[in-house]
Amino acid sequence: MVLEYTRNEKGEFVCPTCKVIKQKQNTMHYHMKRHEGNLPFECSHCKKQFQFQQTLDLHLQAKHRDEVPKKAMLKCPVDGCPFESLTEGNRRIHFLRKHCVEEVTKILTRKDTTYSCTSCKLTFQSSTAFHYHSASCVSLDTAKQNYMNLIY
């Protein structure tokens, strides 16, 4: 079955069933699959359903950590920082958002709901996407670059 939805005047995707608005097409696609009941991976603890096994696995580690085998948490490499994450991507974004604020701010231009990199001129629809990208364009001092190398 082909999923059909419309766009509003801002170019956002609108669900025909419940009128919820999503910024990205893939997010709308996933949302509409929920209406169809077409989510094959179900949490045995809370019955929440997911489209992908990997998403269910992350859910289990985040929401039912005491009831499932523990996955090693990824710690922030900065001494004294208590941040831990289930994924490399979240740890990378945390490091850039919290420990490289000045450096990242120098290459960020924000206009309405878009984020642009002044270094390479790419534009992003979310702060998360911009921060993930910024690792490749930001100039860091040696100490922070060493931390970044530990993350990759």
C-alpha cells in the first residue's frame, strides 16, 4: 500500500488521518505506519511497537534497563562529565553541544527553522543534524580534538 499525505503551506507533511504535522517525510512515513498497525517489533514489557529491531533494542535499553541484559553505556570522554549514551551518535552530539559550544557557535547560522554551516555552506533542518555534521567542519584545540578522536 502506498502511503499518501499532503504538505501544508510551509512544506511540512500532514497526516490525513489525524492531521499531525511532521517536518520530514521519513518521520511521516513512520507515523502513518502506526495508523496501519504495521509495526512488527513489539516491546514485551510495555507493548509499544516499532518498525525496526534496532529501534526496539534502543527502547529496551533506555526504558527497561533493569529488566533486560545491560548494554555497555558510552561515557563522555571529558573527565568529570556524567553523560552516558546508548549510541555513538548521541555521545558525539553531546560532546559538541556541551563541550564545544564556542567553537560550534562560530560556524552556526540559524534562520527560522534551518541551521547552516558557515564553513561548508550546508543547511540542516534540525539542530541535531547540524551538530552531528559540525564535527567535520569545526576547528578544535588539541585537547578537544583528542577527545573527539576518542569518540570516533
